[in-house]
Amino acid sequence: MASSSISLQRLSVEADKAAASAEAAKQLVRSAKAELKKARKISKTAKKAAKLARKKFDAAKAANAPTAAAKATKSPAAKLAAAKRPMVQKPGAASLKPRAKGLPSAAQAAKSVITRLSAPKRPIAAAGADHGNPALNSTAAGVRQQRHDDDHQEQHP
């Protein structure tokens, strides 16, 4: 019995320590929350001050900005300086190669794709009704052949 009373005392001490630790953690959380609340208040006031300063800056900038009529008039010296600047050719502009004959232009290719995609889908015939015609064949190869024929017909009318 003596050993069980000792273990009960030890368990009681451990429970008290755990309760004290939980209370300390709770106090730590409360203090952290209070600090966070203060920091949010400070941030909010700083944000308001920054907004007010920005408004004042924009108002001062607008008051000191020249009018559109003042901007439109240039001095004759400035006009001459702008006119004397040499025209610089963009790099790579001369390196464009002409399109090979027989190939469709990008616009023509895009148009054919759009017409093909917007065209109504043709129903695929039943497997037994193909009669050797690849246009009516329901297999993937037959569908591919039909699409190839359609594309070839659009490119070479």
C-alpha cells in the first residue's frame, strides 16, 4: 500500500505541473493576442497616414503639372532635334524570309482550322455499313483518312 500512495502523490504532482504549464501557455497566448491587436492598430494608423500623404502628393503634383496647351507647344530647337534623329531599322526585320510557294499563309491556315472546328460533326456510320468506303469507315484510320482528305481539299480547291 505504501507504494501505491507514493505513486498517487507522484501522479498528483505531475498533474499540478501540467495544469501550471497549461495556465502559463494560456497566459502566453493572451499576451500574444494583445500584442497582435496593438500591432494591427499601429498598422492601421500608418496605412491611413500613408493614404493621406499620397493624396496630398497627388494634389500637389496636379497643381504643379503644366497644362495640355503648354505641353503641346515645343520650341523650334526641340523640333529640329527630333527631326534630325536617324531612323533605326529594327533588328531582325530584314531577316524575315518570304513564305515558300504552295504553303498557306498563317491567316489562311487559321481560317481553315476555324472552319473545320466550327463545321457540324458528321455522324459516324455503323461498323457493318462501311462497304469498303473509307469515308464511312468507323475505325480510327478511316476517320484520320477522312480528315486528311478534308484538309487536302481545303488547301487545294
